[in-house]
Amino acid sequence: MSAEGVRVPSELGVWTVRRRLGRGGMGTVYHCQNSLVPGIEAAVKTMDPQMARSRRSRQRFVREAEVLFALEHPHIVKVRNVHMDHDPPFLEMDFVAGDSLGALLGANALTLGSATTIAAQLCSAVAYLHARGVSHRDIKARQ
């Protein structure tokens, strides 16, 4: 269990959970290591168990995977696979090492230069999404 009382799985398919990265509207994202090939890491987004019972939510989760899988941008995390037959369903995404923007802001760790770089990366990613008719619900940044 995490500090918030949320059960943290130890495994998700071939993935061994290392730590929780964050939680959003549809589920939780974990930093994972492939149990068969330990040199491979991923960010694995699990679908909230309550949402997984809803056909509409499952369709939205699959649609999110399809949209993200088709995107190619240096500042948008790449989705590699979706597993709807697992309990809970999950997405495999590239793992990007680094601190969250919230952590950087909380630690007062952003210089003007790094803040400008992050803002430019975010603008580039959002412009790319909007040019493809994709509206975002969640924006994250890395330095």
C-alpha cells in the first residue's frame, strides 16, 4: 500500500513495479522493469479498477492508447502497447527519467533558463497535438 492507501501492485504482466510515478484521472503510472529483460524499463499506466468496470471508460482508455501510439514528438511520451486483458488494464510507455515539474517547482530548482526550456518544450508538444486535432487533458514536463 502507498501512503494514500492505494494498493501498489508488485507485478503487471512482465513488468516488476519499482515505484509509483503519479496518479491521474484514469489511473496510476508506475516505473517498472521488465522481469525477463532487466535492462528494459517502462512507465506503466494502470487503469483505475472502478473505471475498468465501465465499458465507456475502457473504450476511452483504448482510444487514448491509439492516439498516443500514433504520435511522434520528442516531448510526448511514446505508448508502446496496451493490455486490456489484464486486471487492471494497462498501457506500456517509454520511461523518462527525471523529476516532475511539480517537484522542480516545489524544490525551487528552476532557473530562468531551465524554465524557458521547459516552456518551449511544452509549447512545441501542445502545438503538435493541436495540429493533429488532439486535445490534451494532462501535461507533464521534464528538464
